[in-house]
Amino acid sequence: MLQSYDERNAGIKYWVNGVLRHRDEPGISPFDSAVQGGDAVWEGLRVYQGSIFGLEAHLARLRRSATALNFADIPTDDEIIAAVVATLQANNMVDGVHIRLTLTRGVKVTSGMDPRLNQAGPTLIVLAEHKAPVYDTSGLSLITASVRRPGPDVLDPKIHHANLLNSILAKIEATVAGADDALMLDGRGFVAETNATHLFAVINGALVTPTTAACPEGITRQTVLELAEAAGIAAEVRDMSLAEMYSADEVFCTGTMGEIAGVTRIDGRTIGSGQTGELTARIAALYQQHARTHGTQVLS
């Protein structure tokens, strides 16, 4: 699966610390921590008719991650929201928009790993694009990657950091194998998530999703759990093996960029009927309705 390019994004402007630049204009210093070592945290936001779903939760996760990395200075929520609004307004964006929000430790006085070299404050980057949900809702194919998701003993997944190399390596394996994405296991061999999304299975009419022992605490994942409870759909969070995924009645993935998308093949096995299942479609409809009506209005 390769995301399609939207021609409307040819002239977009992005935000870096108060300055809006054309997408072709460089705006990140080679001394920035994100360039030097992937030393940054990020969030993906989606805009629905001028509102952003899960904004408070995303900003809270950004702040927790930056605090865990011991960033000396973190912009306030109001400062970040103002930057997001300015970027959306500069691009005349209201709906069907995905925002990549990145906060780096900032620019260093000289190249090096030591955070004490960061003396200019953080770098806030807001990149907004016209982007519909990126997954094919007719069904995705996954392969299990050899690359594992690290646990907290290696790099705590509660830190939503911008060092995504293990996800990229897993994605490369999936592409070479002709699959849409890669399913990734944790260090114990249990299912963690895909290279980009969380996973749910439907087993005996109930939802089952892996723990977050080796993956981030997803905003969309948590929303699905809450919507399931409200709708009377049983849901369980526990360790899951690959064999359970293979034999599940349905499998779907969740994420801000792709929303809800069914998975119909894993490692050459057909999942359920081989089509996006009824419960997956129901959850997708519940989520889309909820996200469109429960966001934080940022544009009038």
C-alpha cells in the first residue's frame, strides 16, 4: 500500500517556530535535534469540519513524552493550538485534513548527543495536509515482520518519539513481501501492533486487543474501547498470539491517519470470510460518527 499524493498539497505552507514556509522552502536547521538524532516527539491529528478529534488527549500524550525525554521547555497547549490554527488558516483547510505535529528538543550550538548543547528552546513543527483516511477499507494484507517492537526495558513505548526506524524496517519487509503493512511482535513473541497502527481481533463476537506493553497508548484504540463499552460490545485487553490472529473471525487496525480498516489476510492466511467483517464495519461507523461530532472546534 502506497499513499496517494493529493495535488492540493503542492502549495501548502508549514509552520516552524512562528514562521510559515512553502513546503519546498527548507526551515529545519541541520543542528536541530530531530535531524541529529531523532530527538523529538510527535502526534497525528485529524480535522473534521473545523474541529480536531482527541486534541486534548493528543496534546497530553505529547507533553508526557516530552517530559519523559526531559525537554527543558515545552510549549503550552494554547501556544500549540494557536500554531495549528494559523497553519490551517494559511492553507484554507477545514475538513479532510491530517496534521503531523512535531516537537523537537531544538537547535544545538554544535553537533553532539548531549542535551546540554540545546540552548535555544524547542522547535515546534506543524505540517497540515489534505489527506483522507489512507487505508483501503476493502481489506488489508499483513505479514509478520522479523523486527520486534521494543519493550520498556529497551525504549519505553509510552514515549511517543520520532525515532521510527524499527517501524520503517518492518514496513520495508512488508513491501518486499507484497503486503500492505507489517504485523510486529513484542520481545516475548506476542502481537504488539503493526508498523503504523494498533490491532483488534473479533473472537467469538467480542473485541480483543493486545496490551500496550510494547506499543504506544493509541488515542484511536482507546476511543474504540470506549465506544465498544457504550454500545454493549464486549472487549478485552490482553496478550495475544499470532495463532489467535490467524483464527480470528475479523481483524482490524486503528489509527488517526487511517481511522478503522479491516485486515483480511495475515501471513497468507485468510481472516474470517476474507472480507471486512460486520463488527468491523459497525465499529468504523461508530468511530466516524463520534470523531466528527466530538472534536474540539478550532476554526469558526
